[in-house]
Amino acid sequence: MEYFTLNNGVKMPAIGFGVFQIPKEETVQAVLDAIEVGYRKFDTAQSYQNEEELGQALKESGLPREEFFLTTKVWLSNYGYEKTQASIEISMKKLQTDYLDLVLLHQPFGDYYGAYRALVDLQKTGKIRAVGVSNFYPDRLSDLVAFSDQVPQVNQIEINPFFIQEDAVQNMNAENVLAESWGPFREGRDQIFTHPPLVEIGQKYQKSVAQVILRWLFQRGIASNCKSVKKERMAENFAIFDFALTEDDIASIQEMDTDTSLFMDHRTVEAVKLFKDFVESRGI
Ligand code: NAP
């Protein structure tokens, strides 16, 4: 496994396993399979509602807690200083751990300043090793960097060959915040796995499109999390450290950008309303 070193010296595995949209009843087995394949970084969130199952699988694996790099994300309804701190205690209980490696603020709306201060204070107590944000675009990220006492360690945003987010990545590099990709495979949409230019690059190295994408992210200095419930795909996605893309390969992938998100532009009024409705309708 390769690692990225965060701006506070903490080492984070370059590739992780995400449990978004894995049904509760499948999560324990999926995580046990991923551990067997070699994954040590696991990415969940309060809103995924499978923190308990992830915690159970890590325990069942029998491996020491320090082997794992465990990330969760604070959901919007838990923003605000006190609520965020209380929610982290609940997450740790569900995950059966007394510390978290990385905690992210899931969305850039509401009282994220209060929530961020709560994370930074918990970090000072040693309960959180690294703090960060998710879906923060350059304006919000630079705002947080400028007006809080601590630069976040990570910003996890959607990045894939059809949404390369070059400006956001450059901004993160300038702010000394590690970029982490979610949805590296665009959740399998837009025929990404059969996109001819990606297939062609893979053929040069006897690698799959999935492997080409994860390698492209790694060589751009971007950490990633990918999801599969199939063990053979987990293994495929993990095997990206035995080949290297050329600068030309990388340049041609950069040209695949369509500048369109899978879901929404977080900078719009519609996005704010959507998340507000989401919180109200789901009651979490
Ligand atoms: P993704 O990893 O881009 O794509 C997952 C899809 O690709 C699944 O349908 C999976 O199907 C398929 N797949 C995986 N490996 C494959 C392979 N080698 N060949 C063919 N198909 C393959 O999507 P994601 O789950 O949305 O993103 C990954 C992680 O990022 C999440 O699990 C979560 O931890 C994180 N995330 C964060 C946010 C955020 O707001 N911060 C948002 C979304 C996701 P099978 O399972 O059937 O193999």
C-alpha cells in the first residue's frame, strides 16, 4: 500500500474502501472481504447508516485497531458545536472505537463553522487524528482556511475522468489540503467502464478501466475511495501499484472532462434547498 502524508504528519492509505449504498445486511461481509483483499482505509458516514456494521466487521477481522484508517462524516443535522461533539461520541460507539483517524464535515451548508471547531477541539484531545471537509468548493474551502485556526487535512469531493475538478484540486494543493476522490468510477454511469479511450489506455498495461482511473488519481496526488460488493472487483481495484501511466496518458484523461457532476453543483441555491429538504424529510 502507498500512503499520502497529511499536513499534520498523519499517514493515510492512498486507496480506501467506501461503504456508501451497501445495504446494512451486506456490509459486514463486504468489509471482511475488503480486509482480506488488503484494504485498510474504510470510509463511512453518519448518513450511510451502516457505521455499526462496519465497526462489527473490523472487530470480527481480529486485526488490531491501529491497522485501520477509519473515516466517518458528520451529517448536516448534527452541525453546531455541541451537536457535532455528541454525534462523534455516538459514531465512535457504533464503530466500536475510542478514536477516529479522519472525520469530515459531509456538506458545506448550515453551521459548519461550529461543527468544524468541535472537530478541531476533539482532535486536540486525541479522539480524532485528522479533520477535514467534503464537497467544499474553492470558495468555501478557502473561506474555512482563512477564518479558522486550523487548515483542514482533507477535502473529499467528486472526482472522476468526466469531472476532473482541476480548479478545485489546484486550490486544495495551494491551501495544503489533500484532495480525496469520491465516486471515482462515476458510480458506473455514463458507460465509463467501456469508454473507448480509457479501455485503450488500459490495454497498454493489461489493466482495466477501473485500475486506470484509480492509478490516474494516485499519480495526480489524489487519494480515493471506491466501492464494490464483489470480491474480485475489490481485488482488481486494489492492484494499481504495479504499473504507471505516462504523462501523455494522464493528459488524455484530463481531456475527458465534461465538467458535470453525477448529482448536482453544490454551489447552487437548488443544492442548498435539496439538502434542507433531505434533512427535513428523512428526519436525520
Ligand atoms: P464508485 O466507487 O464510483 O462506483 C461504485 C460502482 O462501481 C458500483 O456500482 C460498483 O458495482 C461498480 N464497480 C466497482 N468496481 C468495479 C470494477 N472494477 N468494474 C466494474 N464495476 C465496478 O461510487 P461510490 O460508491 O459513490 O463512491 C465511492 C465511495 O466514495 C463511497 O462508497 C463513499 O465512501 C464515498 N462517497 C462520498 C460522498 C461524499 O459526499 N463525500 C458521496 C458519494 C460517495 P458493484 O458493487 O456491483 O461491484
